[in-house]
Amino acid sequence: MRIWNEQLIPKLCRQHLLACWREGLGAYSIITENKKGYSQHPAVKEFEGYPVALLWRLFKVRNEMIFRGYKPKELPKREYHGEDFCGIIEPEPWQTLEQQIEILKSKKCQCNI
Ligand SMILES: [Zn+2]
């Protein structure tokens, strides 16, 4: 499970873009519905307490998918709370951008890194 840095989203190959969407949605439901599943996974822990930041990341993933001609489903609907309007606070990333670049490079996939 991996939710890539927003700077990497336009560079992801098809496989990594679609996995990021699927896994990001999974992480969102784990966080917002208190599901057990992968709740201890560091990619999920990163966004624990930051559901709006995760939705924002997913929004960008979804836009990239639309740009490439995919037809992703709608983003999860969210009831807004007062604190949501204080700007989006990004969590401390589990992996740095540089670490994620190294991981993608090692995959020998079609990511444009
Ligand atoms: Zn890739």
C-alpha cells in the first residue's frame, strides 16, 4: 500500500496511478470508518487524523486519471467540519519524496521518474 507524493502523481505509470487511487480510497475508508484491515500500515497511519489531506491527494490522483482518459468513480462524500476550512494541513510524510523516487526507480516500470 502506497500513497505517492503529490509531485509524483503526473509521473506515475498506469499501474502505479491506478494502485494509488485504489489504495488511497482504501486508506480513506479505514480512517473514516475505523476499519481494522490495514489500519497499522504506515501509509494509513500517515493520514490518520488527516482525512481532508488524503481526500485532496485523491482529488489530484483522480484528475490525473481523467486527464489520461480513465473514468474513475466519484470521490467519497464528506461531511465538513469547522476545522476543514482552516486550510489543508498535510501530515508528516511516512517516506520522503526522495525515498519514493528511489522506490519507483527500482520497480523498472513505466513511471516517468
Ligand atoms: Zn510505475
